Amino acid sequence: MNVEVVMPKMGESIQEGKVLRWVKKVGDMIERDEVLLEISTDKVDTEVPSPTSGKIVELLANENDTVEVGKVIAVISTDASAETTTKPAASNNEVHEDQPAKEVAPTPQPVKEAAPTPQPAREVASSPAPVKDVALHEVLMPKMGESIQEGKVLKWVKKVGDAVERDEVLLEISTDKVDTEVPSPINGILQKILANEGDVVEVGSPIAMIASATGGAQMPAVESSKEDASLQTVAKAEMERFEQDGGSNGVTVDITGAKTSSIPRESNGRFYSPLVRSIAATENVTIDELNAIKGTGIEGRVTKKDIINYLTNRTSSPLSRTAAPAAGVAVPKPSPASAQTPSQATAALAPSNIPVGTDDEVIPMDRVRQLIAEHMVRSKLTSPHVTSVAEADVTGIVKLREKMKDAFQQREGFKLTYTPFFGIACVDGVKQFPMINVSVDGKNIILHRRVHLGMATATPDGNLIVPVIKNADVLNVTGMARYMNDLAQRARIKKLTPDDISGGTITITNVGSFGSLFGSPVINQPQCAIMGIGAIQKRAVVRTINGEDLIVVRSMVYLSLTYDHRVVDGALATQALAAMCKSLEAMNEDTVSL
């Protein structure tokens, strides 16, 4: 049996990966989980293990090739005696003999050679035109990231009846993480569009039907011809039969990634993402101009922000007033349709009639900022947020850190911060009140037995990412510090793996890093609680010493706990928060070993 190895998803917004090095070659034997190749994406460089044991019979991508997520890059045979070959792996577009609607003969030979009783829809196949039979292919809304569940159709580049070539742009879509162009997976004719512009479609749902030739015949060229008319006639009959059968006889084609033909993927040794190429093509930015832009991304890559900044400077005026918006940049303009039917999650982004004065500047939200707004609104709509605030005396922790920080850094190689202590306190609170460590699934509550602690981390480019400390409930302060430092460092240089940023059950965020006393952060869905850490300040507080109330100076901090009131009540949340504060106040040089 042959097992196909595909380019893996290495992050929610990752669409493609670059093959850095093949560790194995054709003909080599490989064990399950043994390293097969090394790849690079916008966020991580990582090794890809073999999904099975066997013999490598095909490598379908060369070193330095950039491959869309989900595309086959190698074939492994579990039969050790299998012969190696350089033939490409079978495409998803092929029509197999187990698809009765596309074959009228029991063998996978072309229909023109074996069709004892051709149906009326096949009569055109006897004409001199080379198109003998067609297959209808369902094009599905692609999955553009690990957590992406739907996509929005922005624009159909092709219309019904148009001929399309493989990898030619078919439509433009938008997801939670990326705006991109979607290429046609095959040569053919766009027979039907199943999703209108502006529709939000679930991943895996059909969005179009493409008719293509079967039996090895080639599709006609894009120009109109007799062959075009022949295929259209057959395709029309095939479409009618498909709809009568309820869609059961279509060939499903799943598509991922995008291709922009006018701008190359690489130039002068630098990679350009589909979104950057799309913006460049829309704004008539030449490849020479792209090469001259200073990139702030990984390995000097040009990011969306870089090219938008370049366009703003090039036009010497705000982009929204002098130039057409680039792909993925939504300029807020009043629209009757959008004003009448805004979705609940994006109602806050609907156009308004706010007057704009001559001294005001209109700054259009880029797509990422719009999506952040939608995520925040969606979390608020999903969970009724309630925030409780408490105060903790962390004088013991401050003294302990001051005493041990030099020795700790010399021993561990990094600075000791306060965050590990707060991580331990959060875990202690969860251990005592585990019902805050839950998620909601419909009418069920999922109780997480282990504590996987999310840690909100700012990155140099101004974004925020939440790596996860797995099994935080078994760590001590030193272990927590090591884990946090490792994740924070790799987050800043974009070396996190997908596993590093998934599976969290509760999150902490340091809202006091720039002096904020406390905050009420938004819950990180699908979790049900998030702890906010305020700034540590010396304050005058009242303490009872030897029976007398005295005013003393102590290091104090506010903690907040925002929770989902569907499943976490105020009594539970405040008890858990109090437990976290007590855990912090109990930490000192006598109780904590570093």
C-alpha cells in the first residue's frame, strides 16, 4: 500500500511551506516518526517525521520548492519490495472506476473505447471534436489554517462558462487569518458557482463546479472554439444529470493555497507570500519595486504591513483617498447592503455617519485589525464575561527574587521574572477549584484534568501570541520559569510549533507590564477563564502586628479573573481568585526553592 505524505499545517495562518532538505532519498527505508525532511514556513523551521514505516518510492518536491499545505510531497510504500519511480503521484483530479457517474465502462479506459450504450449526454462525444466525455468536479472551500472553520467569498475572478487553466486564479477568499487567491485545481470550464460574493461558507463545503475532460483528453484552450462548444454541450447535460442525482456523482476536489501569476514566488532569493503578491498585482507594483522594499518579516520577507506602508509613501497621501484598496485592505465606505444586513459578530464594524472634519484623518482598518475586532466581539457574544478583582501582598516574592536573581541567571542563563510565580499561583487556584479549568461544548461542560497554561506573549512586530505550557500542574517555580523563557524566546523569533500554541485550558496575561494596575481581559476561546496580572507597586497598607493595626509599606499587586458566566458562577470564581492570592502571599524564601 502506498501512503502519501503531504505538506503539513504548521500554524493557523500558514498556507505553504518551503522544503529545506530531504533527510531521506528515494529507495531508502524509513521508520514511523523517523525524520523525512526539513521544512520552513513563515513561523517555524521544523522537521517532518514519516507517518508510516516503509520504503520511499517518490519525492514530489525538490529542495527549496515552496509547496501549498495539503499537497503531496512524497509517497511511501509499506511494501518493502516496492519499486521506486519518478512518476508524479495520482492527482485528486483523476476520475477512478469507482465513480460510476463519470464512467460508462467497467474498466478505467477512455469512454470512447468502451461505451456499449452511450447516454444522450454523451452523443456529442462522437463528433470530430476531441472531447469525448467530461467529469464534474466539486471545488470545496479550502481549509487555510488549523482552526479556520469558514471562509468568505470576496470576489469571483471567473464567471460561469469561462475556461480556466490549472493554477489560474478562480476566486478570492477571506478567512480569519488570511486573504488570498484560490487557484483552479484543474483545467476545465467553470460550470456553476455555488457561493455568491459576500457569502460565508464552511470549510469543505462546495463553492463551484468545474467540468473537465476525462479519458486522458486535454481541455480546450481558453480561446473560444468548436471544442469549447462541444465541451460546453456535454458539460451542460452532465450538470443536469448531476443535479438530478442530488450531487452524488461529482468528483470532489479540495484546494489549498493560492498562486498569483503576475508576481513570482521568489526573486533575488526572497520569498513573497500570496497576499503580498496579490496586493502588488492589484496596485501595479513591479517586481523591481518589491525587491527594493525593506522587509521586516522572517529572513527579511516583505509583510503586508511593509507593502501597505510602501504604497502609502508612494502615493504621498492616505491610501484610502487616492488609490484603490489593495487586496485584503477593507476601506470603510457606506454600503446599503452591508448597512442593512451586518452579521452579529461584525456589527461593531458597520459603516456609520460620523462626520469627518478637515483636520481628521481617515485610517482604514487593515484586514488583520478587522479580524481582531471580530474575534473580540465573537468572544463577547459567546461568553457572558464577568471580572472579579482581588489584591495580593507579594512582598515575599519581591524579596526572594531580589536575593536570588543574580545566582539564578548565572545558573540558568536567563533572568528570573515574576511571571513564573503568577503561573504557579494560577495553577494552585485551579487545583483547588478545578471547575474553572473547563470548556463549553454545546450543552456539555468539558472538565480538563490537566492544566495547560496559556501565556499571552507580545512579539516584536506588535502582534500577540499565546504559547501553552503543557502540564503546568506538575511544575515548580524553576520549571515554570524555564518553560516560560523557552516559549517566550521562540515566540519572538517565530520558532514556535503548532503544538506550542494549541491545547490551552486557562490563560494568564500581564496587563501590568506597562504600569496598568489591573484589567479585564477578553476570554481566550474556548477556555472559560483568564487571569490578569497588574503592576506590582509599593503601597501603604494596614497590617495587624502584635494586636495593633499599623500602616506598613508592602509590595502589592491586583489580580483579575475574567470568567464565562455560563458555567462559572461568581462564588466559584472569587474563591479561585482568593486561592491564587493566598498562593502568592505564601511564597517567600522559606517556602520556595529556586
